[in-house]
Amino acid sequence: MSIEYAWPSAWRGQGGARRVRLARPSVPWADLAPAFVLGGFPQAFDAFIWAMAAVTVFPQVFFPQLAPTAGLAAGFAVWGLAYLVRLPARALFAGARRRYGAGVLLTGARLLFGVSTFAVAFLPDARQAAWAPALLIACRLAQGLAMGGLADRRIAPGALRAEDLMTRTRIWALTGLVGLVVAAGLFGVMGMALQRPDFLAWGWRYPFVMAIACNLVALFSDLRPHLLEAEKRSSDRPSLRLATVSGAPVDASTARRRS
């Protein structure tokens, strides 16, 4: 039994070697824009409700023993803790991405972000518990840890084309604007509908309660681009082609076998 192979040739600039085409998937931006909007909204909404609460609520609820200016500064200091933790947390989640995959990373980070935001709504005030400010700080640090994982929420290379980058930037700006409008609207409605004591007692907590629903929807939108890319990759598998002397391409599996 003898085996004959069609050897590659350099004739007519064919390269004289195997030609491997790796077709990078290209997912249409129209399929990805809703995912970016829904995935980015909880973070934008959270940033604005924290900033508004740091001005209108936290000085009276969590730092009543401080002067008004000092309480305002303390509220903003707690708000900024998440952004300090975000950088080292991003490196931590990068290792988790390599070990467990993007799906596990996004699920863990999104759930941690939603639960830590939701927990703020049930914190006691400083008059009920002296350790209430410490709980507020712990929730914000947990949010910063989750933001480190969500900062890496991206689709794999090839899913976006270069001409889509400007559109993506505009979508992110629109997402931030929507988060600002919704946060300001909720605080405005609750502030006008309730007396000041009622607003400080429980009215300000409702925007934080919405975190669970927003982050569950965002989780599915985070995973959608990865599912689209995996589906595209399965339909566009790499093809291995050989160039023969005659210039006709053949597949490696079609080598002729004679006995």
C-alpha cells in the first residue's frame, strides 16, 4: 500500500506552504448596541444616585455628628472609594477571566455589584447603629470590586469594526445621560412627594432597591455579545488549504490514497 500527497508549491506566488485562513467574526453593531446600553445603564445610574445621596442624604443619615460641610465631604469620600478599588480589582478579575472565562467573570461581577447596591437600601442610620458608616463603606468597597470586573466587559476581538467605534462612544454617552435623567427623576419625585423626615427615613432607599432588577437585565445583555460571537465563530471555522503545482487548491484531507 502506498500513499501519495499533493505537495504545496511556490509556483505563481502561492507561498509554497500551507494557507490557513482565520476568519475573524464580525457581529453587526445593530445586534450589539442594545447590549451596550443595557449593560452600561446600571453603572451610570448607580454613579448618579450615589452622588445625589452623598449630597442630600448621607450627611444627615450616616454622618450626623459631623458639621454639614464635613458630612458632605465624608459622603463624597465614600463615593470615591469604589474608583480607588476599581484599578487593583481589575487586575484580579483579569486573572479570573483567564482561568474561568468571560461568562463566569461577568456573572460574578454583575451579581456582586447588584447585591452591594441593593444592600445600601437596608442599612440602618447612624442614630440606630454606630457602625452604620462602616457598613456603608463596606458596600461601596464591594461595589468597587465589582466595577473592576465590569470594567473589562467587552466583546472579543473582531466583533466590532473600526467604523463602529464612534457609534459605540455615542451610545455610551447616551447611556450616561439616561442614567442621569432616571436618577435625578427618582430623587426629584421622592423628594417632592414626601416630607423631609420621611425622605431621609426611607424615601431615598427606593433607587437603590432597583439595583437588583437593573443588574439582572444587564447580566443577560453582557452575555449576549459573547453568545453572538461564539455562534459566529462556530459558523466560520478556519479552513486549511494547500496550493498545488497546478494552482488548484485542495484540502489536506483529500490526499489520494492508493493500494
